[in-house]
Amino acid sequence: MSSSSRLAVGGAFAACCLIWGTTWLAIRIGLVGVPPFTGVSLRFALAAAIVFGIALARGVPLGRSARERWLWLVNGTLSFAGSYGIVYWAEQWVPSGLTAVLFATYPLFVAVLAHVLVPGERVAILELAGILTGFAGVGLIFSEDLRALVGAGVPVAAAVMLVAPFVSALASVSIKRWGAGIHPLSLTAPPMAIGAALTGLVALATERNTSITWSGPSIAALLYLSLLGSVVTFTLYYWLLQRMTVKRLALIAYIIPVEAVLLGTLLDEPFTARMLAGSALVVVGVGLAVHPTR
């Protein structure tokens, strides 16, 4: 890989980390006045329309093969409808910090699934040690949020929340295994539209009588989540998936919580010894996972 290619990959990876590190808070803001499944459906409907427009303008062919259309269904059902539907629903009860800890199981699920399904991505011992170390670091950073498990409705919501990283991992590994040669815009727009349609049906069934109260923050959160948190990030993510191993790319889930903590210090939030130790574990874990032979 040339230096310019490495720079592009590094820039895209950093952009995904920076943007996704802020979406947990944006989701919570958007839930004020907007039911969860309605919020997911609106987010991805708007994002899908934009990405379809970009694909049309660039002349990107869509759905030429049965494999491509099959991946649309897998990705739309698992990643956009399943994972995000669960995340939005769970964040009604689960604190954002605990949500980040639970979703940090994503690299673990990816490692196991890739080991089985993706040729050339068998998990080495040091890689597994790095993934487990990184997860321990994320857990330590947000250990105080674990006390929230005693709150009403939180244990059940937290248990359901664990389904989200699993189905996301299954979708990503499936795309890595069978998505070679498919344009990133094709892996983004149609699956988002499928996810919007499925969550829209759930919203019609469960939130029909729930009032929607639009406010400046909720509208801003929807636009941010649609444009930056979906159009930009997922297009970059599927572009990266063709250039990185799915195991390495999954480590985004460990970097995001550390970023959230560091950003919090800019808002005068305390940076404790516990957070420092947890961040150090994440750095060590990522280092082991990325360079298992060193």
C-alpha cells in the first residue's frame, strides 16, 4: 500500500472514530420527543435518499448480481434495522456509557465470526488477548455506569442491547466474506432504505399513538445522525472494509469510548485515574490486536 493510500485509509478511519464517538449523545438528544423506531426510520430514510442521489450522480451501478442484492437484505435487516433499532430502544433506559460498554463486545463477536467465515482472518492468541484487553479497558472506563444495572428496566434493556453488536458483527463479516468488488455506495444506500422501511413498519405497529414533539435539538440531532453519522461514516466504513481486515476495523468500537472521555475533559468533566487506566488498557489492547507478532 502506497503512502497516499495509507494516508487515505488512516484519514477515513479517524473520521469514522471522531463522528461515531459523538453519535451516542446525539441519539439520546434525538429521543427527546421522538419515539425510538420512528427516529431510526427517519434517520436512515433521509440518509438513504442522499446516498442514492450520490450514487445516481456518479453513475454507480446497483444490484447487478444476486450476491449484491442478498447482501442488501442481510445488511439492511441486521445492521440498520436490527442493531440500530435495538440501540435506540435500549437507550431509553440504559445510560450512554453503559451502552458503549455493551456495544464494545462488537470486536469480540467479529473476531469469532471472522475466524469461522473469513479465509485468512483466523484469530491469533495475541490478537485475542488484545481484543479482551481492550474490552477490559472500556469496561474500566465506564465501570461506574455498571451500577445503573439495578435501575428499573435497565437489566432487561441491557441484555437485549447485547444483540445489537452481535447482529452488526454478523453483517460486517458477511460483507467482508461475500462483498468483494461491490461499490461502498451500493452497500450503503439500499440497506439503509431496507432498514428505514423495516423500522418504519415497527414504528407504525408500536408507536402509532405516541406523539412526536419536534424541537431545535431533536431536528439538529436527526440531521447530524443522517448526514455525518450515516451518509459519511457508513460510506467510509464499507470503503475501509475492502482495504482492512474486518477484525482491525472492528477496533473502532474500542477507540470511540476513549475519544468520548477525552472530549468530555474539554467540557470540564473530570479525568480520573480509573479513566486513565482504562484508556491505557484500550491502547495496549489495540496495539496487541493490530500487531500480534510484535
